[in-house]
Amino acid sequence: MRVRANNPHGGGIIILMSILVAMGLNLLPLPSSVAVNNPDWVLLCLVYWALALPERVGVVSAWCVGLIMDVLTAHLMGQHAMAYALVIYLCIRIHRRMRLYPPVQQAVSVFFYLGGSQVFLFWTGRLQGSQEKPAIAWFAIVLGAIMWFPVLFGLRRLRRHFSIT
């Protein structure tokens, strides 16, 4: 059964709920050995929505979600906001081209988006005085690129099921 989104928000609730679920995945209380390998689910979700609906999820949305993540993770205020906004800006700049890529090539692009975000977060963290090890985060970036496939197909199915445009 196909559900049509005949609400005045045009699926905005579904987009918001998917981002909230991604935030929950980022904030799961995991053992420290596993937590460092947890990909940035929020950024993966934002990248999907920015590619699928760039007029609905853009730089301002990414900035706001990033500020919420900064508060929830007790990072330097604006750290995630700036990283997410920069990545989403780049996504929107090439979204027409990237949507034509096969999923494997999209995953490679997502790898670089996640990597750029982690480098920015590491760099701003170092300015703050953080002693995080940068080599540990690379597995999370690779895992995030691999997890692009279920994110892509899952959110695409959700978008089509609810006819979100």
C-alpha cells in the first residue's frame, strides 16, 4: 500500500524524523572501542536529503542540525555546524551530477565528504586542545562510506513510499 503525503508539510515530518533517528544512532552509548568506529549517521542522512531534495534540505538545515549535535555531544559550539554546512554546500553544488553516479561512485564521494568533515572536526578540536587520535577515525569514515548503501536505499524507499518531493 502506497501512502501519499497529502499534508501541508509535504513530508517534512519524515525528513525530520529520519534526522532524529540518525542523531539517536550517533548518540548510542557504545563501548569506547566501538564508539570510535561509529560513522556520522547524521551527516550521511543530511547528504542523502541534500542530494534528493536540495531545495528542502540545505546549508541552513545542516547548520541547525550541526548546532544541535554540538549541544548534544558537548563539542565546541559551531564545530559540527560548520562541518555539516560545508559538506552540504559541496553536495548541493554537484547534486545533479552526483545523482547520476552509480551507488558505488556515490559512496566514494561520501567517503571524501565524511573524511573532510572529520578532518575539519579534528582540526577545530586541536585548536580547542583536544587530544583525539586522528588515525582512529578513519575506520569510521570507511564504515560510513560502506553504510551509504543502506542509507541511500532505505531513505530512497522511505521518500518514495511517502511521495516526498
